[in-house]
Amino acid sequence: MKNVGMFLAGTTLALSFTCHAQMDFHTNVTNLWYQGEKSNVLEIAEHRLTANTNDIAGLVLKFDFEVEFLEFPSISNTAHRALAVGETIVSANFKREFPEYKDGIEALLYALPFYPPNEIAADKLKALIPHKPLNASKVIKALQDDGYFQ
């Protein structure tokens, strides 16, 4: 019964953020991330991706989570999906911000094979530290400014 309650609480939380996010999605996800509620940001991303597997907001948020927590098995797949979908979006603000984000993804993909294995455990713990900015903040803001969340 406890698991059902936790599931319902998590689902309610994700849905409430998603509904309220229509007004200011960027502020919601960047504040959650900054406050250390990164798993809630992942829930929002996964909820969006369940509704649409090509949702660029869901993809970039999921990618940032996977990078932050060094989820190596899925980082590359999510990165390639975010790049492919991002290239198809032609809205003005996103199109202006995406190249810099794309360059960061590509640099990270290049560097991943060289990540020092002896640092993984310590760096995963660092992911739990609050007060870090969301890397995808500029592209999420650009999507919002383009009316993507309306």
C-alpha cells in the first residue's frame, strides 16, 4: 500500500508540475533542478516522452539528468535522439539557442569514453548537490518563448 501511495504522490506531483508548467515550464523545471529535485525533473521529462517520444523538452531534460547522474548506458541514445529531434525544430528562439547546446552534447559524446572510471562514484554523489543550474535552461526557455508549451 505504501508503494501505491508513493506512486500516486509522484504521479500527482508530475502532473501538477506539467499542468502548471504550461504557464511557465522553464521556471518550474529550472527551480526544481536548482533545489536538488532532479528526480522530479526526470519524472516530468518521462511523462512528456510517454505522451510523445519526440518531445524535445523531454529529451533535453532526460539527457541532462542522465549526464548529471552519469547514466552511461543511456546517455548516448538520449543524446542522439535529442540531436535528431532538435535539428527538426525551426522556431526562431530554439533555432538560435540549439547550436550551442548541440555543440555541448557533441563534445560530451566525444569525451565520454575517456571518463575516468575511478571518479564515477564520487561524481554520481556530486549530482545530488543542489544549487546547480540546469544545462538545458537556455533551450527550454527558448522553447517557452516560442510557445512550445502552450
